[in-house]
Amino acid sequence: MPTVHASSRTTTSAQARRRRGYATRTAADGSDTAIDITEYTPDRIRNFSIIAHIDHGKSTLADRLLETTGVITKSGKNKQVLDKLKVERERGITVKAQSVSMFWEHAGRKYLLNLIDTPGHVDFSYEVSRSLAACQGTILLVDAAQGIQAQTVANFFLAFGEGLEVIPMLNKIDLPTAEPDRAALQIESAFEIDATNIVHISAKTGLGIDKVLPSVIERIPRPVGSIDAPFKALLFDTWYDKYVGVVCLMAVKDGAVRRGDRIVSTHSGARYEVMEVGIMHPEQKPATQLQVGQVGYIVCNMKSVAEAHVGDTFHKDKFPVDPLPGFVPAKSMVFAGVFPLDAGEFDKLNESIQKLTLNDSSVGVHKETSAALGQGWRLGFLGTLHMDVFRQRLEEEYDANILVTAPTVPYRVQYTDGTIKYIQTPADFPTAVEIQEKVEAVMEPFVSATLIFPEQYLGAMLELCTMHRADIHTHTYLDELRVMLKCRLPTAEIVSDFYDRLKSKSQGFGSFDYEDDGYSESDLVKMEVLLNGEPVDALAAVMHRSSVVNVGRAIAKRLKDVIRRQLFDINIQTAANGKVVARETVKQLRKNVTAKCYGGDVSRKMKLLNKQKEGKKRMKKIGRVELPQEAFLSVMTSSQE
């Protein structure tokens, strides 16, 4: 273990630091402590991550490594220690990459190992790409029972493209259904990796765990850089602490930084004084300094969330450096409107979204106003699961009461004068007259998709892809039992129910991964919902012409069930290109005006009925149909099912 130096500051000084909001760690005698990791030069540092398909055991393997290195005590209660968010523990998935530093002795030398546990779902691939920028190698984990899955392929080529050393490992070899030999052959044929180099482990039982860290130390290269060069660090993650402000997680590429140094952002030119440096062990542990090759956090009195830019390069004041390449900004695949249920909570929700996007920089934020829902935001996400997790985090971590509209994708409209406009909300989509007179082409985004599933489901998968307007490119056999199918399909189709149907038709054995594949011309129309002839902009949607009738009928029927009856008839219509495709009517509430008539001439009853009818007509002209929030939520939820 590293040596620990007690500072000479008094308890009064420590209390003063707490009052200023800076993190303080104290030893048993009450003095501040900071670990000394200056002895760990680049040749004794290994930075690596764990990548895999969802539910292949990344977090469980991380738990075993933390136990092996003594970061946490061995107990049966250690389950997904690095999954710190409530949403991660509830859903059983990793949505946020987490870093932890470990100390380990191998062949008589002490090493500093920096591990980053990454998400496995395709919607959080941006977390994986940022994590890989701070690593020199990665463990590719494959379930010995399930074999290679779609995200396994995507993550491998992500690491391969970064030039990282990949160590393949087969997990869950203790399961009765495990077929390690077949899985090893899949890895060998798909990635051209020698099967003899694959490590066989069981993260749950601890079988083979003793081979993992030696493989990491021997096979992953040391970080490149010089302690004598000017300080240069890459900011690859941030989070907000209510006491100290923005906490920056950085990978030091050159030089060293310690408390009291002044550092500069190359992105904004802003200067900051370093108040604390340290490592995640697994919580924040102050250190005397961070130097070349090390990964750790820096508290630098950065108070505003707008000041932190993931991918930014930091250097010391008066010692400028060339900026690092940084990251390609995340491209939003799905957009949704977020509105507060109570208009008075707008400012509070605005602050909550800013803090949460600091922790998840892949979310795009733009303010928008809806006639039906008021002021809100149009947020861009990497997928529907990403959107759902963001909503849940807003509700649980910031106690927000919000309404999220149905997800949409960005469309591209090319006009005859050469201008191009990107449409993120149905309200901005051109009318039928504009499309005829001014628009040259309307395009929708497509994705290149990879599906992997058992061979017996090939027919069902081909039918599913055809149903969702997919162009099937190739299908190849990974082995005698598993098929990999590649196709191109509209992004709007995967936003709906594609993934759920995939799991249903493959009985849970199919996996799915996709990446952006540009735009293609398509026959798109805007479907509007009219209540007594008045359009409801929040329920409008852009879709392919072939889907209009079925979707329009479903929405009209759903609205009929959720709209409360009024004192006048409510006509519900769905229309596209000026043509009504479906209609439902919510009948009026009526008083029995003829109840007091006992016999007599029929003209007396007709007079009363006609008088009521005229009153209903006048009421319909001046009466407005107000949809309750429950109606919006019900319709939007059903449109996503």
C-alpha cells in the first residue's frame, strides 16, 4: 500500500476547509491525510476498462477485483459496488461509467491499476467511448453461455479503433449451460483473436480471478508521457457536488498537478486554482499530487456547470500546450419534450437539468414552448432507454414532476432553393402545400443495425425487419447455432417497439446494436390530432405514410377513452395532408329537459329539445376542450408501447 503523510495543519484548519466546502479526510488523530502516489511512475501504472454486452458480468468482475486488491472487504454483500446510482440498482444495469484506483503487487513490484467499469447497453456507448480515451487497454468480457452478442461486436471495434490492447475473457464458465469452447471459437472467428489467449473465469464464484490482474499488468502497455513535460490532462467525466461545485475526472497525459497550482482550460481560457487532487478508492481519496499516467479527480473551485466541457484539455497557467483531440460530440438519435407539471417549478427544473447534463454530457438541451404544455425543453438522447433513465434520474435524484412527450427523430427537409432544415419537432414540419411547392426532398435518419440470435429464429427475424421497413444486407453464421444479420432501417422504427418485438420473437435470446447511417429520402407526412377542429400540437407526429391510418385510429380511440365528457360533443379527428383518417366522438352530457312533461302535445317536447340543441351549439362555439395531463401521458405512453 502507498505511504500516508499527515499534514501539519491543525483541526481548526480542517474545520475551516469544511466551512469553505472542500472535501476533507482525517486520520484517527484528527489531522488531514493525503496518500502519496508519486512513486507510481508510468511503468508501474495500468489504465484499463471492462467492456461487454449488457448483463455479461462487468460489474460483478469489478467487485471481485476490488476484493482481490483490498479496496473493499470480502463479503457476500458486495453486489455491483460501482453501480452507485439508484436507477442502476433498480434496473440491474450500468448506465454511468465509474472509475476506481487499486494497488496490487506483482512479481515483487507495486502497481497502480485504474479500472473503469462501463455500461453495456447501446444507448450508453458514448460513456464507453469517453472511458476508452483514458485507457491503454481493455478487458473484453463474453458470457460463456450466451456467446458473442451485438454490443460485444460494437464495443470490440470501438476499442480496436482506439488502438487499445484487448484481453478477451470468458465469464460464467461455472454455469451448467456454459459452452466455453464454442464461445472461444466465436471470438476467434469474429475478432481474429487466438483462442489460446482467452482467460476463463467465473466472476460470481471467483474461479480464475487470480489470472485477471497478472494478465492486465503483463499484456496492457504502460501510459505514454513524461513527468518533466508541462502539465497536460484530458477531462473525460464530471459530476456536481453541492459542497465543492464541479468535480472533474481527468487523465494526466504529461507533467504533474498538486493543490495550489493554477490550471487553465484550453476551451474557455478560464483559470482555476486547484483546491484538491485525489483518486477514486472507490470514493474520493485526496492525494499529494497527480502525475503522468494517473487517473484521478480535481476540485478546482469550478462553481458553474456551464464551465465544464467533456473532452477539454487543461494545462498550468503560463505553460500552454497543444490541446488533445477530445471527443466527437454525441449525436442525438431521439428527441423528446420535457415539461414541468407545475409551471411554477420551471426554474427549479431548469437547474436540475443543467446539473444532470453535467453528469451526462451526451444529452442535448434546447428550450421550447408548447401551446398545450407551456414552457419546457426539447432534449436529445442516444436512445429510448437513455431517455427513460434520464427521466427516472430527474424524478428520483431531483424530485422533479415532469411530463415527457413521445420520442421523435430529427428529419431533414431540403428546399428547392438549396437550403436544408432539420426538423426536431412535428410543429416545425412543413405543411402539405409547402411540400408541394417549396420542398425538393424530405429525408429521415437511418441506422445500420446488427442482430445476433439463434439460428431457429432466422425466419421470425427476417419477418420483423421487413415489417419495420428494413433493407436486409447480409446474414452470416457465427457458428452452427448463431446467426448475425445486418440490415438498414429507419431510426423512427427502433424508437417504437422494435427492441421489445425482437426479444419477444427470439424468446429473449436475440441481441441488437445499431449506429448512425445517414439520411435517405422517404414518404413522410405530418399527422395532426384535432379536437373540435382545433389542432393539439403536443400530440402531432411525423411518420411514414403507410402508418398513418393504423396509428391515427389507435390515437383517436385512446383519446375517446381518456377525455372527460363535457356539456357539448367533442369531435376527435386525426388528419394527414388535410385528409381525416380517423374520427371518434365523445358524447355530451345532457339534462333530461322533457322530464317535467307528462303527456300533452308533442310540439311542447320538441320546443324544449330544440331550445337545448341551440344552447349546445352556442356552447360548442365558445367552449374549449382542455386535455388533462393524464390524457397526454396516457396517449403518449400508449404510442410508445
